[in-house]
Amino acid sequence: MDMRGHARSGVPTELGLYTQYVGEIALLLDMPRTASVRTLEPTCLLALHKDDFDHLVTEHLYISRGLEQESSRRMSDLRRAIPQA
């Protein structure tokens, strides 16, 4: 599966193959999604409701840390991709 994301900045981002996830920032910060995603081929997606997500990150610290690291990386990449005024 090849996915491409598009944040509010309008900067397209290639998310990669297979084990990617999206929407973690919205779930972590309890805010609207920061991006929309489209796949370039037929894809099977799984949804995780906020209550289940909250349970996972509170019960499994390694999941929470991994999500925080990936979210930070994505936000840094986005900041670098946005032209500075």
C-alpha cells in the first residue's frame, strides 16, 4: 500500500508502505485531524476508536512513546516543507 498525506499546509507527504498509521495527532491532542489521506491502490484500513486508543496508550507505554516520536517527526518534516515567509 502506498499512501500520500496532505496536511492543512497543502504540502503533500508520502507516508510509505504497509504499517503506517494516520490520525494519531488528533487522537493524542483531542483535536480535529491535521491531514487527509488517499491511497494509490486498493487498500484495507482499520479504524481505532478514541476510547480504545486511549486504553492502548495508557496501558502500553512503548506504544505511547512510539506514537509521540512519530508524531514529532511528522510535525518537524511538515515545518521544514512549508516555505518560510
